[in-house]
Amino acid sequence: MAGFLSMLRRTYLAVYNWAVFIGWAQVLFLAVKTLKESGHEHVYSAVEKPLQLAQTAAILEILHSLVGLVRSPITATLPQISSRLYLTWIILHSFPEVQTHFLVSSLTISWSITEIIRYSFFGMKEAFGATPSFLLWLRYSTFLVMYPIGISSEVGLIYLALPHIKVSEKFCIRMPNKWNFSFDNFYIAFIALGIYVPGSPHMYRYMLSQRKKALSKSKRE
């Protein structure tokens, strides 16, 4: 029974990882193609649907971590996925004013390169039980460049959206109302920016420690 459940788990995770890999590969292809042919102003409109689908699918990874399907700690998984969902839906999807900025191109390209490597790595690991050494190196090395680019793009896009959030009051709840509750998305955006200050270095140090462990283990083997 245990063997069957293990096989079922690996099959599910392999299918999940390769399916999301295809989604991110589509995002990268469309982003680069559109950037080359039409300019950065049109990148978001080209990648919008596959980006939303691929990024929203990552919600399952929070569940994977919670129920123990994967070893990734929820403390690392939840902040990263939450921030990306915030960018995908609350910032990019909701405020067309920032959709034509060049930071959208750097964001989508850095995200997609990172995720193509990550999902192919885990897809091969679950499907075949091992990964090629070059893919292992890419998995634990490309973040050195891609993470700062992605984080800078995220912060920049939230900052650019601030005046539009304030004027539109989108996602804001004002008093009085029957719930006796108020919510201001403008201040939530400020809080999100504040979280990036301690959160980004913490995540970067975590990834550096993971890189050191993974690559040193690979050398011993």
C-alpha cells in the first residue's frame, strides 16, 4: 500500500510540474517574441492569460507543503507565492496603467526563466528519480541574477501602481457598511513594499544556503 501511495504521489507531482513547466515556457516564448516584434508596451497583453494560469496554479504548492507532499517549508513557500499572486492579480491585472511599462518585460522574463528551470528540475526528479547535473546547477545558480531582477521589477510595479490605487480606490472598503469593516488597498500596497525590505534579503540568504547544500551534496555524490 505504501509503495502504491508513493508511486501515486510521484506521478501526480510529475504531471503537475511538467504541466506548469509548459505554461511558463509559453509565457517566456510569448514575452520574448512580443518584445522583439512589437516592443515592451505589448508584452503584458500577449502573456496575460498563460501568466495568470501558470502563476495561479502555484497555489497548489502551498497545499503540497501543508500536507507534506513536498519537503519545502511553508515559511518559504507561502511568502513567495503570495507576493507573486499579489503582483499577478492585484497589480498587473487590475491596473492597466502599469501594464505597458518595461518592468513587465523584466518581470515576466525573469519569472519564466526561473520557473522553467525549477519545474523541469522537479519534473525530472519525480518522473525519473534523478536530474542531470547541469539542471541541478541551473536550479541553484540562476537565481543569483534572476531573483534581484524579479524582485526589483515587483517593487517597481507596485510603486508605479500606488497613485492609481489611491485614485481608483479599487479593492477598498469604506465605512460605514453593514460589516462595520474598512479596508484600504493603498496602505496594503505600502505594507507589501515594506515587507520586501526584510523579506527579500531573508529569501536570498535562504536560497544561498540551499545552493550551498545542494551543490556540495552533488560533489560528494
